[in-house]
Amino acid sequence: MKRDPELIRDLMLAMEGAKSAELLKVPRLVGRDRLQVEHHFRLLTEAGLVTAGYVSPDGRRWIAIRLTWRGHEYLDQIRDPQVWRLTKAAMRKTGSWSLETMAAIAKSLIVARLGFLGVDVGI
């Protein structure tokens, strides 16, 4: 199964938007296949963007505990719809979808926006 950056972003936004900081299950996303969502949740766990534990003895059901600090930082970089759109456009040109590259592109777009607003960030 291929990684889907849009699904990863949607899943992180759903976790952040929950009423509780700690969730008891992986969020359901309308129009998304449950198995794809669970697979991408595992990827987020492996990347250190969320903490998680198993629900069932067979390890097939996961529970979302919370976004990590790194998860919040990454989500803050890709949250803005315009930054996300431009980041995806850049990634399509390179053919690479690594989290580090997406974060770097999103950060450069945010820094450029700050420069346009007259804020010197010293980078």
C-alpha cells in the first residue's frame, strides 16, 4: 500500500481536532477505507508523529493515544491549506514524499510568507 500524504494530513488533523487529547481509537475518516486509515496510522506511529498501543491481542486494532510534540510541529508546518497545496505541487515535481522534505518545503514557504509580511526571521 502506497503512502498517501493527504490521508496522513487528514488523520493528524482529525486527531488534533478531537475533544480529548487522548483518543481511544483511530479516528474514522468519511470516504476513507478503514484499512488504509489504520495502515497510515501505523506509519505515523513509526515516524514518531503519534504514540499508540495495541487494542486487540492479535495486534490488528490500534488505539491513538495522542500526537507527539514532533507530530504537532509537523502538523503546524502543513496546516495552512495554501502552504499544503504548494508543498504538494513541489513534491509532485520531485516525485518524493518524505516527511522531512515536505516539512522543509512547507517551512520555506512559511518563512517566505513572513518575509513578504516584513518579518525578519534571520534565516
